[in-house]
Amino acid sequence: MEAAAERATPGAARRRSRLLQGPGKRKAAAGDWSERARKRRQRPRPDRRMEEEQAEGVFREVVSFSPDPLPVRYYDTDTTSPVSFYLTSLEELLAWRPTVEDGFNVALEPPVGRQPPLSSPRPRTLVCHDMMGGYLDDRFIQGSPAQQQYSFYHWQYIDIFVYFSHHLVTIPPVGWTNAAHKHGVCVLGTVITEWTDGAKLCEAFLAGDERSYRAVADQLVRLAQFFRFDGWLVNIENSLSTAAVGNTPGFLRYLTRELHRAVPGGLVLWYDSVVHSGQLKWQNELNDSNRSFFEACDGFFSNYNWREEHLERMVAQAGARRADVYVGVDVFARSNVVGGRFDTHKSLELIRKHGFSAALFAPGWVYECLEKNDFFQNQDRFWSLLERYLPTHSLCSLPFVTSFCLGLGTRRVCYGQEVNTGPWYHLSAQEPQPLLGEHGQEGGGGGWVKTHCCLAEAWNGGSSLLIRGAIPPEVGHVAVRLFSLQVPVTPKIFLSLVYKLEGPSAVTVALELSTGDTDSCHIGSISALNADTSRRYSAQPLRVPPTKLTRWAGRCGQPLPGGWVQRCFKVMLQGCVLRDLFVSFSRPPNSHQEETFVCRLGEIQVVDAQSLLSPLPQVQTVTISHVRWQPAAPEPRGLTRSRQLQLSCTLHWAFPLPQARCFWVHCRREPASGPQGGGPLDPERPEFLGLAFTNQYRVVDLAVASDGPGRRGRVEFLVQPVPREGFSIPQAEWGRATLLYTSPAPDSH
């Protein structure tokens, strides 16, 4: 599509907004200012529309339908929606350089802090996600309207997430990276070569001198650093020549060293495939035939056809690096394996018995092979069977905010208000997930609590946490631990809980904290903290928040939409480490019978009070580029919506990403009605378009009005930042840009 305005980068688009203010707007010489000021005072005051057209952030287009091709690698060819991508050849890898389009696929932030750190010697758990070739609906960076999609939410049980596919270079879709990083989980892409073509490719960069393999390694490091994922699984599944296999340890050492320099906490793992001779011969263990590859990188991922005798032999081979050996488990239970499917726990039992890490390959089996309607029940069953063999990790930073959203839903809700109907799937929108399952009460005093995710209602996003439980007559309350934390407590923290009880119930709902004294908290070890050095506190309600906390606490104690209740708390603790987050349920006074309850949790927040005192930056310099116009799709029965156009464009803005939880993108549309356009835009709630987790967003096929040749329309885009602390920003402080467009002439269709 060629429009009257120039095509531009974000910076050029900003310059274009000045050019579009009209002719004669040149910079005046110093002596011209007084004369221009006198004429300006004599000039009639322009109306609101003229002022708006002259403002920064106003763009103007003359509509035409000429093609404006976008790079296929980065955009869906049907909708122009941005997509995650992979690389299929050595030439593509070596030629890659960052572009503006690459910005869509950059993760919001590195993994949050965690305890124990990934480098600790305890056995780890790796999930290798292999599903139907990869890059399905998860490739749509801004989400899709897909129904019944796979969701992973048992993050507290795992340490490393590998996105696997059979392309040469698999770059993890950014939704997976964002979701994993919120839980302190490391994300790896995959480098794989296979069959005859793979052997030729390996010859091209491994059989020569070190410059060839270093060039490949440098590009792999740049990809991980730019897109903010954490490293690579290297999987060479073809034979290698003597020269190529001889250079492979050097390639791994160089890749590992350079990745560690560029990506804090970065990892390179080697898959059990090729042996020292260059022969493709899976060993199902670490041994003298493949040990040099293990010694050249961060870890070894074994093949799946092992027996316990393999594990016994590996104890001596691994030595002090036993946790760096990831014993492969094929959840599909193909070939001659131990366990698999709902018997995967049999594999884990042996792996942990010998002190190794575990690599669970394709746990999406519960989605691919079982009934989709029972996915959540099957997913929870699968992980509950493994739970005893999966040590959890704690999160170590504030603010801690979660709405329990799974990154999908049957509708989208924003603070209790429905903003969109229909199914949606957006992995970046997933919030930190709790420990799920059924929990008996401490000390065997009776009572139980069961937690599971629920799509039926949401406070913010697409789902909530449903908690069912019973308080027996002999106890006063029951509690469930939802999150494990390891945060040195600042002098003052604020807590918020949004919940609602289902049906008639007088049960009281509260947050509880478990803390440990700092003297007993040793970096890198979670086991040093124990029940003898911890205390639990019931937080006191925050009745009158300080003025500077008004935005954060604005809903505290107020009636909320949909029957939700929000309670806010202040906690003053000195010399403690925040350990665990509980929700407790207490029986009503004078009750002497068993109390059952059903409670929905909509949101939990733990916020350092000091962070609420720092100023929040504003969205700056919203620009519009890559505009595409299309005639509206035909109505049923062949009727044409001649008064409608479809607009696609890219919005860019400036905002420090470390201070953003995400961005909500909205618009206001105005019908065209005459040469000067329509009336004022609706001042009420703008229309929600979607979520962004970086400083750009692609508007796709937005229906806007067209009222005949030469008629003007207007659409305003608004970017609402959501702070990491999770409170709402007034609309007056959102970023915005306006697009003025002129309807096409009749012969331009």
C-alpha cells in the first residue's frame, strides 16, 4: 500500500508527524520570531481539530490498496500479525542481524531471581517441549483466538524449559520465554542437525578451521542475547567426519564461554547422540565415548532407552557434576523405556535415587493424546504423580503480583470488567502460577484444601484460582501454601488479596506469611531454612493508606464488580526473609460444625512500599508505521460493506521495559462524515485491542469507517502501561497517537 505519507522507521515516523502539520511549517530565523508572534495573535484561534492535526503524534494517510509487503519471516501472511520464527539454513543464521521486526519477539525481562540458584548442585528438572513440530498457535506473538490450547503451569517444579523442533535453529516463541522467566525458569532454544543434509551442514562449519565454528557460535550467542532467552540445547543427530567431530568440543567450549559472557546464567547442553568417533550412536548414558562433549559445556541430556545399570555407571562418570547430567524420559513411552505416560513417576524415582537431574521430553502427551476437554484434570494428575520427586524453587524479588491467569480464557477481563468476549490464547499473559493439588493440614488435625485453575471467572485476565476446603469442628482454621518465596523483607511491605466466596459462607479469608530470620538464610541453599527458625504472621488490615499509595490501594475495601472483595494489608518486619505465602480460611465465631467453603482468588500482590514512592515514567512518542489498508470483507449473501475499511499498522513507543508488567493497547474510532471528518471521539471507555509485552504492537484488520471519496476519518490509539506493582494508570497519562485518513477514490479498489 502506497500512501501519501512516507514509509518510515519509528524515528522517521516521528519526523513525519511534524511534516504532516501542513505547508509552510519551517524553522524561522531568529529575527522572524517577533513578527510571527504578532501575526499569531492576530490570527483567528483554530478549532480543536486544527490544533489536534498540528500536535505531535498525529499521522495522515491517503488510503490506497496497493500491496505493501512485509517480511514473511516476521509476519503471518494472512493477517500481518507478528509471529515467532526459526532459521533453516546456515546461510540464514550467519546473515541474521536485528531488525525492528525482531523487536516483537524480545522477552520482557530475564528470569526473576530464584533460590536455590540454577547453579546449585541439587538435582534439577528440565522440560523439553516437543509438540507436533512446534510453532503452532504459540507462534502468534500477540496471541490468537484459538480454543483448547496447551498450557503449562507447573513452573515451580521445573528449572529449565527447552523449546524443541526439527528446524536447524529453533528460537523459542517469546510467549514461552516470558511465561518461564516470570517463574525463574531458564529457557533454551535448540540447534539440531539431522540425516544427510545435517551431515553436510556440519561439514560446512565444523570440518574447517576454528573461524567457521566460531562464526556460528557468535551468531547463536547474539540470538540468545537479543531475544533474551538463556541458551541452547545442541543436538547433532547425524554422523560426523573425523575433522568435524574433532572440532566439536572446541565449538561447544567456545559457544559456552561466549554465552556465559553475554547472557547471565546462560546454559549450553549437549544431547546424547554422536560419539568420539563421529558415529551416530546413542549411548543412553554418559560414558567415555561421549564424555569430552559433556566436559566442554554445561550439561548432558541422555537418550531415553536407559536402565538402572546405566544410572549406576554414570555416578562415577559424572563425579561432582552429577546434577549436570539430565537423564532423558520420553513421556510418550516410545521404544524400550522405564515408565512414561502416567507411569513417568517410575522413571523419576530411579533418576532421583541416583542423584541425577531429569529431562522430561514431551509432557504435552496429556494434551496430544488424551481428551482435550479433560486437559486440566489430566495435566494436574500427571504432575501430581511426579510431585514427590520434583523439588520446588522460590522466587526472590518484589513486587510479586499474580492474577493466576493461565495465558488463555473464554473471555478477557480487566479488573472485574469484561473487555472482550470469545476464546483467546496468549502465553505472555500468563501470570505466576501457584502450587496446585490437594493439601492436608499440618499436624494431622483434620481439614483439607484443594486448589486448581478455573476458566469460569477471572478478576484480571482469563482465569482465577479455585479453592475448595473443609474446616473440621476441632480446628479453627485451615491454610494452603500457594507460593514459595525467598525475599529479604524491606522495612514495610503491602499485601493485597482479591477474592470472593461462592454461595452462603461466613468463612473469613486472609493472607498469611511465613518468615525466616536472616541469620539462618544462606545464599544458594533453601534447606538451611527450617520450621524451627520460621514464624507465621497474620497481617493487619490497611485501613488508611498513605497518600502516595492511593493508586495502588484505590480499590481496597471498596465494592468491586462481580462480587469480588479486595483486602489490603501492611506488614512491618525487621531482620526477616519472606518465605512462603499462604491463604487461610477461618471458621465463623460460635460455629461448632464442619465448615466447607468454595473460594475464588482473583489476585495476590506483595509490594515493597518503597517502590510505590518512585515516580512512574510515562509512555513517550507513540508512532505509527507499516500501514496497510484493505476493503472490508464481504457480508453474508454477497452484500458488500462499502462503508468499511480494514486498517493494519504498527505502533511503537518509548517506555523503560523493566518498569512495565505489560501494556494494554486501546483505540477510539470515529465514523467519517464529510470532508472534515466526523464529530468528537467517544470520551467513554476506549475499545480494547490487545496486550503488548514490548514497546511495539501490530494492529491487525481493524474495521474503520469509509464514507465516500475524499471523506476523512480518524482513529486514535492509546497505550496504557501497567506497572510492575499492578495498579491502574489514569487514562490522561496513557500514550496516544492519532491517524487521520482520507477515503479512497472509486478507481482505487
